[in-house]
Amino acid sequence: MTKKIDQKQNFLKGILKENPVFVMLLGMCPTLGVTSSAFNGLGMGVATLFVLLMSNIVVSLIKTQIPSKVRIPAFIIIIASFVTVVEMVLEAFIPFLYEQLGIFIPLIVVNCLILGRAESFASKNNLWSSIVDALGMGIGFVIALTILGATREILGSGSIFEMKFVSEDANTFILFILPPGAFIALAYLSVLFNKISIKTLS
Amino acid sequence: MRKKESTFLNMVLSLAMITIVAGFSLGFVNDLTKGPKAKAKLERKINALKLVLPEFDNNPVAEKQLIKSDKFKDSIEIYTALFNNEFVGSAVVGSSNKGFSGLIKIMVGFNPDGKIQNIAVLEQKETPGLGTKMKDEKFLKQFRGKDPSSFNLKVIKDGGEVDAITGSTITSRAFGEATQMAYDEFIKNK
């Protein structure tokens, strides 16, 4: 018998105490790569949330059937399949979003957040807990990516969700749209996030 | 419940099962999305054609010409627009590999006299917020109504007449190159 898990805590931990981006620093590749605008961050977050949810469900369902020595390749095949499904569905039905995220969707496969949750949570817990865990972690990821994207977009292009609030020729901090800006913004946001969350939790 | 033991047979069987199921479900989804995918692509093309060409009443997609060129790997697509059976312009797909992140594909619409009617961006991977500004009105409007035989498509820095996007000279350069290529093909196949 596994010990009983408090589902509310299980859900909230992904958003606050174990936020995948700001606290655990997982899945840095898509985090830094796509968050040059708030919309891109949101789109990437939602796509990742879907894959995370599906892979957690499947891994939790078949966990007893996978011999532990080959569990990692098995998880990767499951994750890669769902990512390919997301890619095909987006291209067919939401071509606008597909165009925006195109090259970053295959990157979801190597997002260690998804593999990490499959390995450390879904392969050890029951279906319901795994779903709640995936939702919590996924929403935490969406929130983090959207905040990071919004910060970089505000500073770098002077707009938010593509709505400009500075004049066309205004000088913005272009640095924040470029890769180094991602690191700088992430570092300051992590500090801020941890400060706030420690205060609210204690 | 106990975990399956990691014997050789168990490992082979479980991995084989997973790959088979994954393979079949991917094939199934692929079949499911094939139709809508092709439709979405066609729709995008028609929308681009409507944007870059003057009003037309034929079906340019059905009458597209594919021109083989020794300079470029892919054949070049040319769409001819007719209105009351009269030639009103054609759209040429131009591309350049010299974008900041590789391939840039644009569709350039020409009037019968060689002037640029409009340009639409089909494919690009440029930096969001910088290179992607080539889709903006501010950058595109300088090309409209220009005749590339007298309008130099290089950026000002390189001695041309194109006002480059701030911070994205490479993108602007590639854009000009793609436009030039489309124009050359248009003249060659008029």
C-alpha cells in the first residue's frame, strides 16, 4: 500500500513549492528558447501541459508492465509519440499556432520536465495522483513560461500579447528578446518568485 | 503489484509492444490529419495569393507552373492570375537560405509591367520580435509599386535602396535576395 497523498497539496506543489521552471529549473531548453513573447510562452506551455498529462496517464497505467531496466527508452517512446500527435494535430487544425511554434514542438520530447515526472512520479503512483501531478506541474509550467515571455516581450519589444504600448520607433531593450536576455530575465524572475513563495509558505 | 523482472525476454517483449502500439497509433493519427493538413496548407497558399495578386477569376493553384532552375534545388513555383481571360499578374515564390535562422520563403506578386504588387511571407524561422518584423506593414510597404529593374533590392548598407529592419540587417538582406530571385524568374518566364 502506498501512503495516501493529499491531492490538494499534490496539485499545488507544481505551481508553487516545486515550480518546474522557477524552483526546480527543469525543462530549460524550451523555457529559454521560445519565451521571446508572451503568446509563444503560453502556446508552448499548453502544448507541454498536454503531453505531460498524456504521458503521465499512460506511464501510470502501464508502470507494472515495464521492466525497470528499459523504463527510460519506454518512457521516451511514449513521450515522443504524443509530441508527434500534438505536432500533426496542430498543423492540421491550428495552423496559425503551428507556424509560431513549428520548430519548438519537437523539442518537447527532450523536455526533462516530462521525463522527470514520468520517472519520479507517474511510475510510482496511481492514475489519479499522476493526473493531478501532471496538471499541477503543467499549469506551473504554463504560468512560468507566460510570465517569462511577457517580461521579455514588455522589455524587449514594448508590447504584451502583440499589443504595442510604445511608439513604433521607440528604442526597447532588444537584448531581452535575444538569448542572453532569456537567462537574465529567468534569473531575476526566479529570485523574485522564490522570495514571494517562501514568504507565503512560511 | 510487483514490477516485471528485467529478464531479456521481458525487456524485448515490452519494448516491442510499446513501439508497435506507438507506431500504429501514430499511423492512425497521421491518416486522420492528412486531409485537414493538406487543406490548411492549400488555404494558406490561396490566402497568400489573394494578398499579393490583383483581383483574379481563374484558379491559379490549379494552373501553377513549376520551373526547373539550375541555380536552386527546388523548382520554382509561378502562379498566373487571369481576370476575364486577360493576364493581370503572376505570383512567384522566392526563397533565400541566408536568413538569420535559415530558409525564408516569400511570395511576390507582380503586375504585368513588372512592378511589385505585394509580398507575403510564407515560411520563416527568424527571431520573434526582430526578424519577424519583415511581416510588418512598415517594412513591406517600401516594396509596393516598385519595379526591381530600377529599384535596387539590396539594403542601404550594401548600396541598395531597402530600408533594413532595425537590428535585423541579415533578415532584410535575405528578404531582398528572395525578392530579387522571384523577380528574375518572373522576367525569365514572362
